[in-house]
Amino acid sequence: MELNYTPEQQAFRAEVRAWMAANVPSQSLKTLEGREGFDQHVLWERKLASGNWGMVTWPEAYGGRGLDLIQWLIFEEEYWAAGAPNRANQNGIFLLGPTIIEYGTDEQKARFLTPMAHGEIMWAQAWSEPDAGSDMAAIRSRAVRDGDHYVINGQKTWSSRAAFADWCFGLFRTDGESSRHHGLTFILLPLDTPGVTVRPIRQLHGETGFAEIFFDDVRVPVENRLADEGEGWKVAMATAGFERGLMLRSPARFQATAKRLVQLYDQHSQTASPQARDAVLQAWMDAEAYALNTYSVAAQVMAGRKIGAEASLNKIFWSEMDRAQHRAAMSLLGAAAELRTLDDGEANAWLEGYIFSLSGPIYAGSNEIQRNIVAERLLGLPR
Amino acid sequence: MDFRLTQDQLELQNAVRDYLTAEHDAALLRRLDAGDSRDPAIWDGLVDMGLTGILVPEDCGGLGLGLVEAALVAIELGRANVSEPLADTALIAAPLTSAEQQSEIATGKLKVALAHNVNPWIADLDQAGLVLGGTHTESATPLESVDPLRRLFASDETSGSDDLLDRAALITAAQLLGISEHILSLATDYANQRVQFGQPIGKFQAIKHHLASVAVKIEFARPVLLRAAYALENNHGRAALHISHAKVATTDAAMLAGETAIQVHGAMGYTYEVDLHFWMKRAWALAGAWGDRAFHIRRIEAGVFTGALETNHSNIFSKE
């Protein structure tokens, strides 16, 4: 056990810190869940790309920096400490990008990765369907082969970023005789393809960050298929693995929230209840614990261990911590918690964050599904 | 930066675990419970394993290891529910004693009891050749713990140091982690065996979700404990704060594990017949020992809220 940063790691930290200090917007952007805010966030993605800070963990050949996990953690620490915006390109960086790097042809890598790294194309996910939520293998949307095209019919829903994104990626049933996780294929397509209808869904906070996608005889070239026909489930599980794993929510984000929460407590210490004080301390401790655990898992992954069902422990922990952190802030704000704009004229980020945090235990595999995975695959209870 | 245990550390922990699994099982706990709760043969076995010399320098006849190794051994003492005063003597007190005393600790001749004003008791005072932070009185009043294998004596005048408190809280936290892991494994085994409605109860999601929540608590307490051990070993400025965090995290894990396990065991969990109660009662005892949750939360809040601690997140491994 060696819990010290090397001089190289310290120098890297200084480099990130300097770039962020010079480039992070001084005014906070509007919410990523609305059109105006989304466009602001896309500009920020391009700014990051201009400094080659967009896809830091990707190999250099595809526009990344080839950072190892410790460097990634350092990058994230400096990113969130600098107050930098949320990532509009999250789906591309952590979900689709690594999947294309693992399963894509050379041609697909060249075609998709570079524009993704440059912040030119924003990606939406298209997994869930009205009857395939936690039970993702119940997918029914069909993709029927017709010459060198697939013809897609069906419906996707809860598609993150689809209201504003350019392309989507998801699973479609190519084998009409198949059931469950067989006969599914991973396909990428532009959201402006004829026959695609995107219907934004108004979310809890009033904005339209996700959407339904309807497919009506949508023709997609075969070269937009990732991996072989019928291999979609395996490819998607790799994506879900990345998603649930280490990188979806970096610890630094929660540490930054914990730090702001301590500052909020300091402003309200005269009126804060003992329960609120305890909740703030718990939030601070949990953020540290999450960071320590990530460093620990990162070290094992760097030594060659694969992340499996352990990723579910992570997802349960961060999502419930996120909700608790914001609940603590709401409690400190008291009667002002309901106001959408606070005294300083800024949007009530705690309220927005609280609302967003309520989605955490649901998306990327609900925490009930995650607890099943932990119980069955880590503890060995019967399926 | 490499937050992995070394091969030597893993081998040490596995060796201690294998030894205790073979030599210190639940049947032994029942035998001790029926008798007077200590057996010199157990102590001799621990001495033969070299465990009394973990922290004793090599030139005093020990292994000269550090607090990370001590914490790993303490995890195994918790897992096996060892009651001999090995943790107090060898993993906590040894570095605070003279070279001569350390030699006697390593050979197993000297047992040390620990006194501190955070505890109203001294454990295993009657066997101790040395009392750190207190004095040896022949007439000390025995106290009865809920844990049938603890031997406690009333304590009045104590002067234990902060250093003693930190070391003891760290090693107690490590035992709580081992206890938590064992309780989870007992409850999981029971859920796999107990059949109701024609299936093992572990097949019901209500049971799965309870046990998964315990697994989450344990997973996120472990690195907090290891960081605390590393920080104290390397004299980091925030070691005391990290130890308090570890004590809170492992206490919460152990209490949740105990309450969950008794629920999973149903009425059987409420009996003396299943082994669960030995570990659950040890968890209750250690939860309050060497600073209870409130005590350690106060130490943490003093660091977090006064600005004495810069909560910048690049500093989780800070030496200052």
C-alpha cells in the first residue's frame, strides 16, 4: 500500500488545475436538461476538446490522452474542484466510446470516435422501452434486415439526452423468433433519419432532458451495426458494465458537493438542527469513503482485475449518497428550499440537484436490481 | 499511489484467518462460555503464530511490522471472535512500552491491560502484568458485559493518552470490520439453508436486499479503515480524524449487520442456540468501546466545521 502521489502525478494535477483555472466559465451554465443550457454545455465540450481534455481516458489514437485510472481520478478531482460544468457528452465518453473501442471496426472507430472526442456529435441512449425497463431483455423494437439496411420499427423511452442529441445508440431485436437476450443487435443511428420521431418528456423539474423515440420504417445502413448481428446483449452488458462501474460517477463530484454542503452549513449553523448537522457530516464521510473505495478498486483494475458485480455496490452507494447529500442541503435551506432562485439571484442548485438525485437510484439499473445482483453474484444467494 | 495490500500483507492475513478458522471455531466459543472464558492454550497458540510480536521491533524479538498489518490481524481477531487480550497487548499497547516490555510481549510473557477515561472499565485486568494509563489494583470490581466472553473490571483513576486512544480505536474498528463480515456470512449461510414456502428464504428479494445493504456498508467501511491505519503508521496530521471516521464507519456496518442478521435468522436469531449472538454481542460491546459513535462524530465535526481541516478533495491522502 502506497498512498502517495508520484511527482509525475503531482505535475499532472498542476497542469489540469492551471487549464481549468484559465478556462472554466466564471458564470454557471443553464441546466443541461433544457435546450439553451444543453447548447451551452456543448460549447463547453468543444472547449474541453480544444485543450484535449474531452476524453482523457481514451487512447491517444482516438483523440484521448490514454490516462490511467489514477490520472483520471486526479483529472476529475481538479475538474470538479474548479466548478466545471456537468458533461453533456457523458454518454459518449463513458458508455459508447469505450464500447466502440472494444467492439468497433477500424472504420467505425475512425468514423465515430473522432467527432465524439471533438464534441461535434452528442449521443443519446436508446435502451428502455415501455415494457422493457428493469427487464431490459424484454426489448421488442424490431430491426429487420433488408439488403444492406436494417428497417427499424418500435419505440424507445427514457432516452437520456434524446431531446437535444444528434445520434442515439441502443438495442434492437433482429431475430423475430428470438426471445430474451438472444437475437438482439447493437445499432447506432442519427436522430434526424426519416421515420424517427423524438417526443420530449417533461421531467420532474419541468425540463425535457429525456425523450421517447418512435421508429417508423427507419432505414439504417448495416455498417451502423456494432459487433455481429445477435451479439447486442453482450455488447450492451459491456456498456452497462462501464456505466455501473468505476467511471459513471467520479468521487470528486460528490466530494465537491460535500464541500459545498459544509460551506452551506457554516452559513446556516445558527439555525441548523442537530439532525442536519449529522447529515452534513455523514455526507462528508460518505464522499471520502466513496473516493477511498474508488482508489482501492482502481488500483486493482490497473493490476488486471475485471470489475464485475462489485460495480453494483458502487452504484447503490453513490446514488443513495447523492440523494442524502442534497436532502441535507434542502433541510439546511429550510423554507427557502422550495424557491427556484435563491437570494444571490442564482438558480437553486440544491433543489435542482435534489430532484436530479432522485433519478440516481432508478437509472442505469434500479437499485433493487443492483441489490439482487449483489445478493446473487457476490453473496451467493439463490436466483 | 497504489491502494492495494501487498502480497506479504495478504499472506499474513490469510495465514491468520486459516489458523483461526481451524483452531478458534464456534464450538470453542461455546466451551469458553461454559467455562471461565479464557484458556491459556489459546494464548499459547497465538504466541506460537508470532502474533504477539507483530508490532515489536525485530531486535526485541518481534516481526517489526506496521499498523496496516496490525489492522489486518485485528480484522481476523474480530472475524474469529478472539477474546484473549492479544489486540490490547500486541496490536495496541506494544509500541507504547519499553524495549524490555516489548520483548516480554513478543514472547507472550507479558499481557497488557488498557485504561482510558473514555471507558468505564478495563478489560482483562486480572491477567495483566502492566496497565497502560492506569494502575493495577488487586481489588478491582468485576463488571458483567452483555458479551459473555469479555472480562471487564471497574476502572476509576485513569490517565490514558490520546495516542493510546487513537491506536485502540483503530484496532477496535478493525475488529468491528471482521465481525461485520462474519455476521454477514452467518446470515447468508442461514438464508441459503432455511426453507419456507418451499424455497430457501435467500431466494426472496426482501432477504436479498437486506443482506445486499449490509454488503454495501462493509465495502465502503474497509478502505476507510485501511487509510486510517496507513495514516497513523505514517504520522499523517489527520490520522486521528481518519481513525474516528473508521470507528464510525465500522460501528455502523457492524450494527447494521447484527440487526439485519437477527432479522434474517428470525426467531432462531433470538436464541442462544445459533452462533450469531457471540458476534452480535461483541459488536455491541466494541461499538461503545474506545469512543462511541457520538465521541468520534464530535472529533470529526471539530475537524470539518471549524475550518481547521481544508476539505479540498485532493487531500484524502494528505500528510499534513
